Amino acid sequence: MTRLIRFAWIAGVAALVALIAWAGAEPVARAFAAAGWGCVAVVCLLRAVAVAGAGIGWFVLFPRGLRPAALTCVVVRFVREGGNAFLPFGNVGGNVIGARALILRGVAASLAAASIVVDVLAQAVTQGIFAIAGLATLAAIGAASGVGTTVAIVVACAVPALFGFYALQRPFGRRFVKSVATRMAGERAWASLGAVDALYARLDAIYANRANLLAAAAIHLTFWFVGALEVWAILAFMGLPGGYPEALAIESLTQAIRGAAFAIPGALGVQEGGLIALCAIFGLPPDVAIAMSLIKRVPDVVLGLPSLIYWQVLEGRTFFGGRRIADGTRNP
């Protein structure tokens, strides 16, 4: 796994450097300078709003009476985002870190895990809707291309996977997981089976409240569309043509491409390549696309690194304080 992580980082960085060299470092630097640091600040602000909104969408999922503070969900959502930006298999690792941080803030482990599982599904479904909106926008403005077709195929292939992920969270999934645990651990599986039952009880409680689910999905979908303002702002600061529809198409399909490249840290190189292809549809040159990608990566660092440091502070307090964590266990 360590070798795989190193390879993923090296491959991503190498791809990014190669694309910058291909487009020309000087033109990329000029495009970045044309946007200016004011643009970077606006993009960071918009990203912070979008991540905070996603945290509120997560908060809404919790059953009443078991909800942590809204601020806790927002802060830990930034931790998840930091993990997504810097870790290979970010959509997995970032969420595991988020569950751990939530537990360290006093939420029961089963509830923390269940809430993130449902939140990930809600985000994936709404991201699919967002991608479809981007494809529809491309078609409406007469800019459909091979890239759009590729993304459409990816979205179509993701639908069965989402249904399967949902099915694993329902009674069938409980039986399947317990069967696998029993076969792997034999008589020693009783402890893990208790954890499985606790997790599925929390999942049942979350899914029982349809109003919360719909509210969470609506919030997530809203803030996917807010994210498109990043591209709109970059184009505006660069003085380039393009309104919100173009920004929506670029952002939604970029997010779909990033999701498909989940094994690479921060989708390094993949995001840049995707933006080059998408921006070309609207007549924007590669140097602009790469500069746009680099600007969009600044919030990953500005918001992600402090969030991961905060997680480490939580771990340190628990470790050195020897405090009990959720579900009655004691930190080693």
C-alpha cells in the first residue's frame, strides 16, 4: 500500500509537470497572473462556502436528539475535504478521517460511520444530477463533444454502483456483511457482528426520516451549483468570455472526472487534463485551463492543510489525555 501511495503521488505530480511543460510554463504563469490574487481569494471564499454548505447537508441527516452541533459537522467536513485533497483514494480515506474526527468530538462510532455512509451516497447521487445538468447545458448551447459523451458513459455506469451501495446499507446488506464476517472470523465474529448491528441500527434510523434525507440532498445539490461560481469567477477575473452556463458545464464535468480519478491524490494531472479538454470546447487554450486548475488547487492547500492539522490536534489531545472516546472505548 505504501508503494502504491508513493506511485500515485509520483504519477500525479509527473503528469501535472508534463502538462505544464506541454502548455508552456510562461503562458501558464501569465494566465495565472491575469487572474490575480484577488481571484484566488474569491475562489477560496467560494470553496469555503461550498464545503461549509456540505457540512450543513451532513448535519441535517442526523436524527433529532442525536445530532452533534452544526459547527462540529462543518468543521469536520473541512477535515474530510482535506483528506480528499491530499490522500490517495481520497473519497475513502478522507471520509474515514472524518468519521474518526467526529468520534473524537464525542459522537458514537456507529452513528459517525452511518452518517458518513449516507452522506457519501447523498453527495454521489446529487453529483450525478449535477453532472447531468452539465451535460444538458453542453447540449443546450450546442457544445456537445467527445468529452461530454465520455462523462455521460461514466455517469451511466455509476448508477448501478450507487444502487449497489444503497442495497448494502439495507437489510440485505446486513445479512451479507454478517455472513462475510462469520466466514472470515468464525466464532470470533461475535464482537464484529455487534458492531455491524449497531451500524445498521443507525442506518435504519437515518433512512427512516425521509424529510431529513430530502433536505440533505437538496442542500448538497445547491452547493454543487455554488461550486460552479469558482469557474465563473476565474473566467471573469481573466477577462475571458463565458457566463454561468459555461462555468456550470466545466465545473460539473470536471467534478465527474475527479470522481473517476479517486485513486490519485487530488486527481493530480487528471483534473488538469480534463480541464484542458473541457475548456477547449469553449475555445479556451491549454494555458488558461491549467492556470484555472492551479487556482482551484489553492483552496485545497489553504483550507485542507489547517483542517488536517486540526484532526491531528484532536488525536493528540485524546492520546495524551487518555480520554474515553465514543462507544465507551479508551484511546490506546
